[in-house]
Amino acid sequence: SVKGVVLLAGRAALLMNERDEWELPGGRLEPGEDPETCVVREIAEELGLVARDPVLLDVWLYRIPGKGDVLIVTYGVTVDEAPARISDEHRALGLFTAAEMAALPMPGGYRRSIRDWMSRCGIPLQE
């Protein structure tokens, strides 16, 4: 699964999935698609935003209880500041600071990627 860290007004865009976890926008590769193209496409589909300049952040294995393991590849992306919209694939869209996301139900690998991208973008991690 290829995921993107999208920052809007210094906050990470997260989506609520069917397991009641917050996750980064993204999804599966289509046949013949490279990961960078996938993350740009998925962000357009899930948030209605145009992403560019993907930067590889992390690769890790996420164990989903009862479903198996998923290889997660995360990218930091740049987007134009625009209103994001939510697709039918998710229950909610939230924008969170690094401090706010600490208490959210989400995989630790996502937190690590978000903090990394915020740091690279010069966004304070503690508020």
C-alpha cells in the first residue's frame, strides 16, 4: 500500500477507515504503475488535491489482525493549499498537529512518517 503525507496549514491530513483507525491517504498500485504515480493518483482520488514531488519517507510492514500483513510505503508530497474533500472510501477527514495525532488510533509507522515530513518541512512537532 502506497501512502502520502499531505500537510495542509501545517497539519497532517488523515482519513478514518472502516476499522475506526486514522490513516494516510493512499492505496494499492495498479498494474504497471510506479509508487510515485500511485501516491499522486490516490491523493487526487481520496482528497481531491493535486500532489507533486513525492519524497520516499519509509517502508514498513503493518500487521492487520485477522487480515494479514501489508507492506506500507510512505511518501511526503507537496500540495497547493486548497480545500480537501473526502471520498466515499472513508468515514471522516481530519487535520492534525503532531501533538494531536499522538492520541489517535493509528499505526505507529504513520506517526513516524508524518513527524519526519513535518520536520523536513520545518513544521514544529510540539505545540
